[in-house]
Amino acid sequence: MTTFITIRLTCPVCATVFTSQAIGSSSHSGQDSDFRPHSLGLDPLPHYVHVCPHCCFAAFEGDFGSAEPSVRRAVLSGAIDADRIIGAEPRGALKGSSRYLLAARCYENDSRTTTLRQADLYLRASWCARQEGRSEREREAQTEAVLYFEKALEEGEVEDGQLQVILYLIGELYRRLGFFEMAIEYLNRSSAVQTKDSDPRMEALIGRQREAALQGRTENMTIS
Ligand SMILES: [Zn+2]
């Protein structure tokens, strides 16, 4: 069950003071095969990101303390593309996918942001878009997530303990996008990673998604 608390935030870009709904508690049972949790009750995911209703600066609650000059410039110049992302949604009640896409655009202008965080923001945007029934936006966000996950691998940002899961996620996202050869290649690489405490459930999941890719299946699948 999901509970909310009302918080008061001050935008570090334009100084607007506003209230936002944050998550008090939440629980979930099961997940999709790209790790989107199945929440019990209202989906808490959109409410982890807060958006200034005036300038559209978007971030997690803990990052409202300050904004780097490069982030301020991007927000105030319109470079975060807020109008296109938001469309006709009311600014005081944005959908989850819009929140995460705005956050991704803000964080990409912040020098402290890791490539893995960017990948994760787009992955979460794709999860929200799926909930909202926006399949085109889901695919766009999945594509961005894949590119950032691959960049994180190239840059050596992925630690050994995360490697199997990240390779799996890239493979699974390629399967969902219909790039089956890439999906199989990454799922094979994921399967080949030797982990200290090998999880048989992870092995089984990789095998099942590899089979789905071999069969040319793109649909959403779940993990119990
Ligand atoms: Zn603002």
C-alpha cells in the first residue's frame, strides 16, 4: 500500500516555493522482466521525482538544495525541451514519464551525474510510459536507456557485482525493442559472467528471455 506525504520545496533555479507529494511508504510484489516493480496500491514511481511548476526543473528531493550553473542555464534557456516533453499535461500534475524525462534532461547538464544514473532515469521513464499506455514514448526512453547503459560499460563505470544485471538489462531492452541479435548477444554475455554467489533464479531468467528473443518476441513479460 502506498502512502503520501506533502513536502515543501524551493526550486534552486527560479526560487519558486511549491508543495509536492512524496512517498511515505510503499510495497510491491513481483516485477516486469526489465525490473519494473509491481506496486501494491498506487504506483509510487512518479512521485520520487519533483518538478518545479514554474521553470520545470526536475530532480529527486535530495537534489533540490542547489543547482549547478550549467543546469540553471539549461532550464532557463529552454534546452531541457520542457514544452515538448510536457505537451498538454497540467504542470501541477505531470505524468511519471514526463517527470523522469525532465529529470534526465536536468541531470545530464549536471557534472556530478554518472552515466548509470542517466540510464536509470530513462529506464524509469520507460516504466512509467508503459503504465501510461504510451508505447512510442516507452520505446524512445528504452532506446536512450540502452545507449547510456552501453556507454557506462565502455567507460568502465559498471562494477563487477553489477555486470551480470546490466548486461541482462541491455539484452532485455534490445529484445523489447525488437533488436533480437543484439538481445541474444548481450544475454549470452550476461550468462557468461561468473558471479561469486551465482543466483539460479537469475540464470533461469536470462535463459527464458534469451529463448523469447530467439522466438522474436517483444512483449512485456513478468517475474513472479
Ligand atoms: Zn523553478
